[in-house]
Amino acid sequence: MACSSASICYPGTSATGGGGNNRSFLTGSGPAGVLISGRRLGVSTQLRCRSSIVRSDLDSNVSDMRNNAPKGLFPPEPEHYRGPKLKVAIIGAGLAGMSTAVELLDQGHEVDIYESHSFIGGKVGSFVDKRGNHIEMGLHVFFGCYNNLFRLMKKVGADKNLLVKDHTHTFVNKGGEIGELDFRFPVGAPLHGINAFLSTNQLKIYDKARNAVALALSPVVRALVDPDGALREIRDLDRISFSDWFLSKGGTRASIQRMWDPVAYALGFIDCDNISARCMLTIFALFATKTEASLLRMLKGSPDVYLSGPIKKYIMDKGGRFHLRWGCREVLYEKSPDGDTYVTGLLISKATERKVVKADVYVAACDVPGIKRLVPQKWREWEFFDNIYKLVGVPVVTVQLRYNGWVTELQDLERSRQLRRAAGLDNLLYTPDADFSCFADLALASPEDYYLEGQGSLLQCVLTPGDPYMPLPNDEIINRVSKQVLALFPSSQGLEVTWSSVVKIGQSLYREGPGRDPFRPDQKTPVKNFFLAGSYTKQDYIDSMEGATLSGRQASAYICDAGEELVTLRKKIVAAESSETTEAAITSDELSLV
């Protein structure tokens, strides 16, 4: 194959601002014409053209999470803060850190964000290499029930930056056979979901029937009339895997292998045998009760331009400050005579420069490996902090492959070879027959930055589990993935990879395995002026972009509720430091006199 690639390595973890090495990155105008998609191959062959009107706003086709939905998933708007202004230091410029910053700035506080990398966004970040290629940390898809994230995007002026996809979940099987969960139905939830599951061609009739029985016996049915009660019941099922629960209700192993494993990999990067039933059933309950919850959106282009960029601008316009390449090396703290522990500052560094940052409030907006490095070892005496060490991250590898033709164009061989018009499947794609569980052609799905005139598909493939691929060299990974792409799309025989990139993240999402949910920490910690944010922290959604945004809202609410107490603590710390300075000066004078 004619192929060029680049390699860049970044030590550390974006969300922590710290210097550990759990993450490394190895990397290497809109489309013209109408997109043609082939589906249901082997059953019937259909062509469909996308509407000339591109849906890109958040004013419609979004789930209303204020009604008939669990209350914890979308908190009401906060009351206007009337307490004293606080100086807040946030560690990590990922989605959780920026969500926290936006909320606090809106309440009139002063915010500084410290990030060890040269770019923002954390796991939803992206950057441009020396050749102008946009490198993403992963594949980002927005469900229609991401109300907290959509609220944030509207606030920062990014509400026109998403493209709505067809309301169907597409499975690509070996040999180019397409299966679907097609939610396009004249009647909404729950009937549209029932029709999708009963009519899917991804499963055999026997498996569909057993699948229907299992879902009918799930808390998903209760969610139709009692969403809060259903969520409590679902949370109680965290102790078992989805496979154990599903098989116990009559589901089949074939359903897991052909449909639910790819979905589980896409949600949590682990399969149904290892993912908590709580994680999967939380999504199913939303799909069953909210028509738009299963409707997918993708960014118009790269996250740096269309997601992180607008949030950063909003923060800076509000007076917030970003300090890039400044990593937190140590949390400095003291213990008062009455036994209270409080943070006195952050030791941060940039290259060889070091300094101590002081604030009224400190927020660690980290991922799991990041917070483990950041928390002082002495704090593990608290069960609250020690529980965090029972959580582990999942390795994931994201591969980008640029072709000289249109890989996912299954209908017309001639169309797949021409480069005048974009052609193929424009949606998130699942597969049970490759090491990448989900993928998309970004040249179609996110064309603003990824469609290049005179070039073809840009496949972004998420390798899960990523463990087998972490030690492999870049070229070997590209070779294996391109062979699996060919097995899924035999019509792409003869197309060449012209550019590639590989992004390795040693610990990405926390492993949402059975029994892990009780160990997730709250945003409010035993240390009065130290708070947490991050999708792994306690919130009712799963580890995701929506979970990260929600955690930021919750962290901000805790900080504002404690405003008066935090100012009192600040005065106490200043008085103690002043007293220590005075005592040191007196001791110095006495020594000089002697």
C-alpha cells in the first residue's frame, strides 16, 4: 500500500495536568454532491439520498429530560449566587474542567485552568499535525439525550456545530452485509424502539424473540411510568454483568455477540461479559422512554474547532484564564489543630519552571489515572479517596485511515473510485466482525475538517479492547486494521491508504465493570476546599461526554453552596500563614541577637 504516516508522542494525562505516563499519542471544505447509502444488503438493496437540508441545530430532535425522566440526569437551572466571590483553580482542561469553569464564571467567580498539554479538551480534544491533519483522541458521538452537553453548547454558541444523522443504528458485517436497528417509525417511544428490535435484520427470528422477552422483563418497562424508580432498580443491578442479567432473562448468546457486544464496546470499551448491567440498561431505559435519545449526531468537524474551541472562547470572554503546559506536580495541604485538612496550594511546573498556585477553591478535573497520581498518599486513610484506587481505566486505540476512494460505498464501484463527490455510509457504524467495534467515515460524517477535495474516505476506527494493540508498532496496527476494513468492505479492494494516524490511550474511560459504581467518588470531598469533577465521579449517567458535563455542573453547585464557609476557611489559612511568617521572623531576630 502507498501510505504515509506521522508519529508524535505526548507523555502525561491531559485531564490531570500531571506528569505521569498513562497516555501516549502515536500519530502519523464540505463535500460536494449527494451521499448515497446502501443498506440491508442480502435482504433487499435500497438507495437513499440525504435531504438537501442539513439538520444542525439543537432546537428540535432533542429529548426533553425535564419531564418523565430521572431527576438526577438533568438538574434544574441553579439559583443566582449571592455569596462572596471565590478564586478557583481547576486542574485539567478537559470537558469536565471546562464545564465546571463555565458554571462558576456564570456565577461571578474567578477561574484559572491549568493543563499540562498544549491543547485542551482531554479525551474529546484534537490537534493539528505538521501536515495540517486533524488528530482526534477518539470517536465522538452525541446521543439525543445529552441535554447537559447540549445546554453547554447552546450557552457557548456551538449549537449549530452538530450534524443530525439518520435515526438508525447500522451494523456492518463481514462481506459488506448491513444490519440495522431502524428507529424511523411514524410513532415515537416506546413503539419506535419495539419496531426497531422486532424488524432488525441483524438477528435471526429466534434471537429477536428471546431478545424481546429479556427487554420486556427489564426495568426499562418500569421507566415508562416511573423513571426514578426504574433508575434505582437499574443502579441495584450494577453488581452483575450485562451478559449475566441478559441470559438470566432469556436472551441468547448470539444476540450478545452480533448486536450487544459492539454496542457495549462503543459505550464503555468492554464487552457484555465485563460491563455492568447498570451501564447498558441506563441507555436502554432512555431509548425506550425518549424518542430522540437514540438519534445520533456528530460534530461538523474537529472537536478543537467545533466543541472545545467555542467553550474556550466563552471562558476567556468571561474572564477565565487557561494556563497550558502547566502540570500539577503536588497538592500542598495542612491539617488544623481541630483535625480539619485543607489545601494550601498547588505545586505546578512548566519545563524547568516551578511555582505554587494559591486559590480559595481547588478542583481536580482529572480522569482515573490522573486523580490517583494527584491525591496525596496520606489521604488514602479516608475511605472516600481509597475507593478511587479500586477504579481502573480501559486502554483504547483509535486509528485514522485516509483512502484514495470511498470505502463505505457498497452500491456503485465506479462511484467509490471517483473523487469528485463524497459517497458512502454517513453515520456511526458498528461491527461484530472486526477488532474495532465502532467506526465512521469522518469525510462524510464530519466533513468541514475531514473532507478534502481530491481525496476519499477518512475512516476513524476505535480498537476495543485496546490491550492487544498497545505494544504493537504503528505500522503493524495500520496493517491489521486495513485488512479488517477490506474484510468488511470487499468492494474497497484496490483502494490505497494514503495517510494514517494512531492514538493510544493507556487508560481512557474507567472500566464500568460489575460492582464498581459504589466506588465512584462524589464531587464534594472530605477536604473542605478540594472538589472533584470528571465523568468517573458520581452522577446518574455513564462515563461519557454527557457524564463529564454533568459532573461539572454538580461540582459547581457544591462550591456555590459552600461559598461562605470557603471564605471563612480562606481567612483562617491566611491568618495561619501570617502567624507562621511572624514566628519565623522573630526566630530569625533572636538568632541574630545571639
